[in-house]
Amino acid sequence: MNVSLLAPDRAEAGDREEFRAAVLAGLARSPRAIPPKFLYDARGSELFDAICELPEYYLTRTETGILTDCAAELARLAGPGCVLVEFGSGSSVKTRLLLDAMPDLAAYVPIDVSRRHLDATAERLRRDYPRLRVEPVCADYMALDTLPARAPRLGFFPGSTIGNLEPQDATAFLRRARALLGDRGAMVLGVDLKKDPQRLHDAYNDSAGVTAAFTLNLLRRMNRELGASFDLSAFVHEAFYDPVEGRIEIYFRSLRDQSVTVAGRSFAFTEGERVHTEYSYKYDTAGIAALARSAGFTIDRTWTDPARLFAVIYLEAAALGK
């Protein structure tokens, strides 16, 4: 069982050790890369919430508009008494659209890796929805193998987070979600659609520099938690769209030759060297259908905005063996 049941101090120590091991392994490999989940410490989660409010970042407001329009139909499809399970809940802002439309939920299970962010969110939801049973799970949803609440279960994976996973990992996640949600389960999936590359570029290189601060916060976290010596002025955020792969690629890049110490180990960076932090894959209709099918789901409903920037998909668990 991967649900965290440790006392806070012991659990946080385990989180720090996982972070340390992942960073050291990521900086030792070639090309260098650090898993994107480590962007989301408490400060990183706050910065991502700020990104969602940026004028260039169309994803959140577009998906919110779609969810507002289809929430009642989602509630009808899910039926009464289901358990809403959100993978990577963050502040659960969009979740409130579903909570408002589903007053007869049996429980809400938010899953997130940021313990402080998760606890604060759960406390707010308990205050705002006093009749709602909230059961937060601090875990990596990519490794989760059990859930605390009963079926039927409705999964919720908004924000185009599926795009942060490489195709094989996206399939693996959805297969795991299919197993967790059960044969009566369903999933509400947010997917960013392929579109004009310039619009994509602008969304990940905002004029206010909030996305850059989000990326470089990972260096701050390494300095704070791992005793690293990153000079933040010597690194920059870099994001671009690769039309061949159909994805945004995000890095932090070294501005000069330099040496950095992390957890007592020294790493040399050359000028222009990049460390990968995140992908954001974009999908078309055929890609979404193939992804769902490979993971044991069928597409029941699809909602999009008028400009077809974004899609909200209602997936149902396919009968086993099909």
C-alpha cells in the first residue's frame, strides 16, 4: 500500500531521501533530467497555481469553461454515490465544479505529492463542503496501488497532466488508473489539443516570467533541501515546441561553464547545457482514441471549446478481454 501512513516528520524525511536520490541519479545521467513531480513542492505548487491565471496560459480557463458547461452531464453519467478520485489534485480548484454538481458523492479522494499543499487543500474543502467525506492521499499516483474508499469510482485527471507523461508512461498510468477505479469505474480526462505552435510557445514562455520562476524553483528546492550551490542567476528557463514529437519540452539551461555541489557531490555544467524537467504532449483525436484503447478504456463523451484548443473526455472502463 503506497498511501502515506507515516508520522509527518518520518514521512517528510522519506520524501527528502527520495528527492535526493532522484536528483543525484538525474544529474549523473546523460542527458540530464529530473522527474517533473519534484517541481511541486509547496512553493512550486503555488507558482503553478499562478501560472494557471496567466493570460498566455489558455489551458486552465479553457478547461474550466468546458467543465462548467458539462458538469451536470458528468454528474448524470457518474451516477449517485460514487467516489471522486483526483490524480494530482493541487489546489482542487476545478474539482469544485464537479463537487458542486455532485452533492451526493460518497467521498472525495485527492492524491498529491506535496504534503503541505494537500493538507491545506483538504482542510479548505472540509470547511467549504462540511457534508463531504474528504480522504487525502499523499502519494505518487504513478506508483499507487490501492485507494481508501469504496467503489464505484470516478477518476479525475484534469489540466492536461496526461501530456506531462511520455506515451508509454501515459498508457501505464491509465492502465493503473483503470485497475484502481475498477470494472465499474470511469475517468474524466483533460487533454490539450494540437494547435498553432506560436500559441503553444507563448503559453510556456509567459511575459511575466512566472513559468521561468516555476522551473527555477527546482534549483531553489535543491539548494534548500539538498545543500546545493546553484546560482539561480547562472541558469535560465527554456521551453520550446517540437512539432515532430508533438510536445513542449522544458529545461533549465546553464549560462556558463560552472561547477555545482549537490548533496556533497560535484557536477560540472558546460555553457548551454540543459537539464530536462518536463514534457507536455499535445494530442489529436486519433491519438486520444489510441491512448484510451491501449489502457482499457472506451471514450463515451468528448467536450471541446469552440476553438478546439482543449478537450474533456469521459472514459469508461472497457470490458476485460476487449
